[in-house]
Amino acid sequence: MKEKEGLYEALERVLAWSRERDYAGHSKHDALNSPFLNALSLQNKYLRLVTIQALMRFPWNVRGLFGVPRLRNPKGIGLFAHSLLDYSDVLGENGADRRAEAETLLQWLIDNPSPWADGSGTSELAGRGWGYHYPWQDVGFFQPRHYPNRVVSCWIGFAFVRAFEVTGKTQYLDVAREIVRFVLDNPKRLEDTPEQLCLSYVPLEEMDWAVMDVSALSSSLCAQVARHTGDTDLRATARRLMAFVVDKQTHYGAWFYTWPAGDSHITHDNYHTGIIVDCLADYMAASGDREFKKAYEAGVSYYEEALFTDEGAPKWMNDKVFPHDIHGAAAGILCFTRAARYYEQEASSTEPERAEHARGMAQRVLDWTMENLHRPDGYFIHQKGRFITRRYCLMRWCNAWMCRAMAFTLLTD
């Protein structure tokens, strides 16, 4: 797909395909939504892990055979809403329908928060938050269905901030502030010094290890809300969160998935790296703080050099090429498009060349993705492996992320 020919049409088809299914589908880790598989796991940590991993790694999508329902993923709804808001901005006067659709999705989120954090002031946790719509067992923790976490809540928070920017409706900024309250006022602060702040993935007292993108996402959300509210204390908190993240960057520009690094088998994977780099960019844009500029630029360089092939295909890990995953593709398009905008806005005379390079990289990843992972009738497939290609669509993992990437590309073109 050369240049951006047909990108509008492709985005419209993907949105239409997703809309026809009510933005509902299967999710990567939803195996325990199967009554049969959930019962078979015997509520045992290791059996849960095996069950989730087995269904996730199977070459075909057999979730329907086990009774896993197709449902709305709150994180996916946030991503779709954000995409529609960006797209409405691109369309200008012709974007009213897309704005209205985004607001309908945001209202669904408002109406369906986590029962543990529903913004009422009487729930177990402070603020308003969301979690995944399935029970999720990870190596370090277990989340019941709909139990809120900071990652899902931050991505939804970004959509509400964007809604405020596009519509000017203060109700959306109010929701974003409630999400910030959820992020900051619940357990657990893993590090809390005058210089640095680190938050746990899940608001549980037993959480003792840090997932690096959590503090990055939290920083970005806090900075964006602070920009619109003028809250200087919140801006300072955003800086402490990002200072923790930057402090853990390796000398070659990367981040491990967790801190300490040995707490997870994941080393330097594609999409988490791209997300951290993007959060740095958004933090700087929202706060005006350029102290972490070198860390950001080193992160962009590492991301390109270590996590993409020369053709623009997303690598799975820095040391593992396959499978080429759609989430990594979307993350790359977003990251390099954001980097191009960053370099275009910098004053240095050398930045235009770097901006052109970043935009060319974004286009290369987009072209590769459209050629290899896109289906013309309106969806993106999960993964292309060396020997096995998973040709099915996981609504949030595939279409929601790629709608976000395509809309952002059009917005910044």
C-alpha cells in the first residue's frame, strides 16, 4: 500500500466490519470465559496458565468450540473510541457521525465500569477503573473477571482526554480525572521517593514486581490531564513516574518488561517497547519537559533497529523474529508516526531529516502490514509465523489497535 492511497477506504472497511459485530469478539487471553475450561482449571494457578496459553497458542481459533463468547473488551472499546475521535478530527465538518459513534462507545464505558471501582465513592477502590472482561491468570497475579487494572484504565483514560479535546465537553475530562484517582490512590506504590514513583499493574497489596509500561502509561495520562486542568502537583507526579521509567532504561536504549528484569521471561518485546517510547513522547508534549529527550530518542532508535526487519515487519522480540504480530505492527506505525511529529516540532536543523526517516519507517511498517496481515473485507489477522499463520481476528488485539494506528496516521499526515 503505497503512500496513503486507500487508507481512508481501508479504515472505513475495518470500522464497518467491527461495527457490524458490535465491536465484540474474542480476546487473546479469554480462555477462562469458557465455563468448561474454567471448571477444568480447578481454580489452580498453573492449570489456569496452561489453559490460557494452550488456547492462545493453538493455530486456529477454537474458542467457539469451548463456549467462549464474543464480547466487548473495555480496552478495545477505548481504542475504537479514540480512533473514531481522531478520524472525526481528520474529516472535520464531515466527521459528526464518527464523533457521535465515539461518544456512544464512551457512554458504554461510563455505564460499565469495574464494580470494584465505579466512581461512586462507595466501591472497594477509589476512582473509576476498568479491567478485562475475563478472568486472567498471569505469572505474578490473578485478576477476577472485570477486576480493574492500571493498563486498561489508562488506555480508556486517553480516549476520554481525547474526547474532551475534540468535543470540549467537560464531563469527559471529569471521567479522566476519576481514572487518574484510580491510578494514583489505590495500592500499590512499589517505589515512592521525591524523585521517582512506580505503580503496580493491579491494585493489590501482594503485587511486588513492576511492569515497566504501567508507570509509563500512568505518567502519560497524568501529564495529559494536568495540561488541561493546570494541576501542577499532578504534573510533578507525572514526572516522578516517568523518571522511574527512564532510570530503568538500558545503556542501549531498551527496557525490560519488568523490574527487576528477571521477574519475567519477556525481555525486550515489540509492542511494550513501542508503548513506553510513545508514553515518553506524549509526556513531553503534555508537560513541556524535555529532560528525557535523549532517553526518548535512544528508545526510538533501539525500537527501529532491534524490533523490525528491513522490510518493516514487526519482530516478536529483539532476539526472535517470528511471529509477526499485528499488535507489534500497530505499535510500530503509532511510534514512528509520533516520532516524525516530534522531530518536525523540534528546533534543531538536523531534525527534518530524522522526521522524514521516521515517517518513512512508519510507512514501511504500514505497507508491510496491509500487504501481509490485512484482509480486504475489513479485518486484520492475528499473526504471521514462520510455519503457522493465525488467520483469525481478535477484535481488540487486531482491529482496535489497527484502527487506532490508521486514524492516527491520517491525523498526523
